[in-house]
Amino acid sequence: MKEFKVIDRFFSERGQQRRDVELSVGDDCALVNPAENKSIAISCDTLVENVHFFPDIPAKALGYKALAVNLSDLASMGAEPAWMTLAITLPEIDEAWLEAFSNSLGATAEYYGLALVGGDTTRGPKSITITINGQVPTGKALTRSGAHNGDWIYVTGTLGDSALGLDVLRGKQELSDEATAYFIERHYYPTPRVLAGQALRDLASSAIDISDGLVADIGHILSRSGVGAVIDVDELPISEWMSKSVTLEQALGYALTGGEDYELLFTVPEAQRGALEVALSHAGVSFAQIGQISTGDKLRLLKDGKPFEPVNFGFEHFES
């Protein structure tokens, strides 16, 4: 099957058919018409086989996750998903694999209101690159640079499940069949907090999504905002499955350094704390207060009021 037949069969008219798309897949460029008084948020992520995913990942899971990690970037800035392009590199054409991948990608795009407007297909080692575009009211985008001394630190959802799922896939953890299924599901199918991000536009002073781990990602906020922070690890939201599957020390290590949760980490000024519960209840997401922004430029982790050093389950690209 040749390139253009692959595009026509598996990727044309995928996702939502948006009225602001003037010209879509099939031309040299796509044409879109942004809304008035909106800024365009743009993000790009590449997933490479044997670096970001194992060769035996189900095509359905890869189609979902490739898009979910990009949607999480939009969520962290409070943007509304709009358009996307897909560049896919494959060693060979496997029609059954492409059918499952494109169906999953297309269904996820449609659910979140995204139109697939272009991209590229090439032959080579398997990799997926998605460039995603969203819209956010001008001047309302959340960034990493707005945290101030005294702001409270929050996270959505629970932390560490995806990293434990990865260790299960690596054979580093042996759990019950039921727990194994749960953690692999959490690794393959993270939930991008798109509505929560939009709800935080007028409340949060800074935000980021947790892709590299809580400790690493809050470091980006501290660096860009020129502040320090104190996190009480006793307040970290840990799932029931995590609590009964590993030791507390391991659970805290996964939650703090594991990565690929794609939850939102954000800061809120004291004056906005009262409105937070109402805003996020409409988004249908749980959240937890885990610490506070401080002066200086250091991150301090405390447990029972004493300094805490986590077990490191962090992921580094191209690690040996």
C-alpha cells in the first residue's frame, strides 16, 4: 500500500470535523481560522519505539497515548484543543495495526474536539510525532512562571500509578493479575486534564503537567518563577491500588519521581483557594494540596516534619 492510500484509508477525516478548518488533509498545507481574541497554543511530542514505548504495546493504546500526552500539554496551559498534525514513521505497512491505531487516535481526537488536518508518513524505525494546536483567550494562558511566595501547591488525580505500570512491563515488579492489569492500564491510558486546565485559567498562578515526575516538574516552575517550595509528602495522593501493592517508601518514590502521570501540578494564591473546589468539581477531577511556595530557590521535601529523600524511579530519555 502506497503513502497516499495509507493516508486516505486510515487518516483522512479523522477526529472532529470542525467548522474553523478551511482546508484539511490532502493539500500541501492545512488552512484553519482561529477565533478572534484567542492565542494559539502549540505543542509537539515524539514517541519513539524502544525509547518511549515497547514494541509490543497494543496499537490501540499507542494511538490513544500518543495524543493524550499532547493533550496534557494543552491542558497545562488552559487551552481548548483545536487542530493536530500527525507524522508517523513505520518500518512496514501493517493494515491491521494501522486500523487499530488510527481508530483509537481518531476516536480520542473526536472526543476532545480535535481535527486532524495534516501530517506525513515515512518508512523507518517506528515513531509517532504529533503537533497539537489549541486556543486560549488572549492573556489567560497558564504558564510555569507565575508562582509567588505563599501560593499553595496542588495536583490533580493520583500519582505514581503510570510509573509502577512501566516497571510491571519491564519485569521489575511482580503483582497480582488484577493489580498488574490496573497499573498497565494507567500507564497506557493516562487522562489528560483538559477541562481542569480550562477551569484553572482565572485561579492558578502557574501550572505544568507531570510528565517527568513531580520533583522534576515542580523544579521547572521554581526555576521559571524564581521561587522555592516545601512539599509535605504525607499529603501526596496515592491510589488505593498503589497503597496495597507496594511499600509506602516505594509508593512515595513512584509518586515523587516516577513520571508519565500527566496530571496537573499547579499553584494557587491564598485569595483563590475558596473558588478552587467549585471550579474543579465541574471538571470532575479530584485534587490535593501538597505544599506551599516559599522564598529562595530550593525544593524541600518533608515527611512528619523532617527532611525526606525519595527512592528515585525517574525516567531519563536515552538512559543506558
